[in-house]
Amino acid sequence: MAIPSLKGQRALVTGASSGLGVAFARELAGKGANLVLTARRKDRLDALAEELRSKQGIEVDVIASDLGRPESAKALFDATEGAGKPIDVLINNAGFGIKQRFFTREWERTLEEMQLNMVSLTETSLRFGTAMASRKRGAILNVASIGAYLPTPNMATYSAGKSYVRNFTESLAGELGGSGVRVCCLCPGGTETEFSSVAGIDLPWWKRIAFMSAERCAHIGLSALYRGRRNIVSGWSNAISMFFTRFVPRPLLGWIAERVL
């Protein structure tokens, strides 16, 4: 099933200032959806909003917010659903990783990572998912990673958090079956975003050659959402690789993951 027309619907994209967030926003706008864009960098959100208003003729609201802070998810809900602007499509895309030995990190940075990648995603899923279920329609796409399949030394909380997102999302899909609300988890592999630079990963050019474009990854995720999939790994090579992880001894899998991620 192709992504349907979303004309007249409103989609909320978190982490919309770069990478996958921008790609999701452009894909949704191309399908006619009005948008709410949120991230920390308001200047980037404003520029994207102006682009999409002029090119697609849609409504775009910008909410500068840091979902790495505990109070932000509720504030985002209050500024949309609470202000009479119901959200029909929620894209929980915001997230980041830290490449560093767990025992040498500052706890505050680790806590921010867990808050953004897991806690805020859970709260937005609860708040917006409850509103959607009451209307008997809606869609939620939560972005995880192939790290969800891999124990990864030096990215311990990132991979653990993405495993949580994957299992949480599939569980929600089961709970909301028959409610009219679609729920899907997208697990990207290497993708052309700012993730590596933010995480502190210096990748050589030859590793980046195989990276998927953010546009293609976003399209795969949205297509899977509207096909009724509960989980999708972007790209056939990534999907095959993750399938075979079940046959690899766990200590060896961790060794491989550390070098791949």
C-alpha cells in the first residue's frame, strides 16, 4: 500500500531540524498533511516551515522544544491537542547516541539521552495515542535503529534504548489493534544524517558510501506504517543482516556491533 493522501490531517514530527526529521516533514507535506515541527533549533525549523508553506501550500506550526527535558512532552501535547489542534500522525524521530565507554560518561548526559530516546517517546506515545484512540483513527511511527538488535559496547544505553523502543512499539501495536490507530517502529541502519557527528563517531568515507539517504529511509518508514507493519528495518541488506544476528553467539555479536556501529 502506498502512502495515502493526508490532506486535511495534521502531522507532528519531532527532531525536525535535520536529517530524518526534515525528510519526514517533506514527505508528509508532499502528501498534503499540515505540520507541527519541533526540535531545539528554531532557526532551522523556521526555514523548513517557510519552504514547505511556499512549496506545498500547507499550514506549518513551529514549536521550539527540547524533549531531552522531562516537562517537554506534556508541554508539546498542551500546545497542540490542548490548544484544539489534534494530531493525526505522530513521528517520534528525535533522538541521539553517545559513543563513549559507559563508565567514563557524565551521568547528566546519559540521563538526557535516556529521557529523549525512551521516556519522552513513551510519554508522547501515551498522550497522543490516547487522543487518537478516542477518535478511532491515527498513526504513530517511532524511530529506533538496527542497534535495537545489537548489544553495543561503548554505545550501551543507545542500543538498549532502541531495543526498548522496538519492543515498546510492537507492544503498542498489539494493544491498539482494531482501534483505528496504526503503530510502527522504523529501524534504520547507516543513514545520511547528523547522527554520527553528534555521537562522536568518525566514519571513513568508504563506510559512508553504503549509507541510505534520509529521504529513502523516511519513505520506507511511512510506507511500512500505512501497510500495517509493526516493525521495519530500512533496506534489504540491513534486514538480512539483522535476521542473521539470531544465529550469532551473543559475545561475538557484541564484538561485531562495536565495530559496525
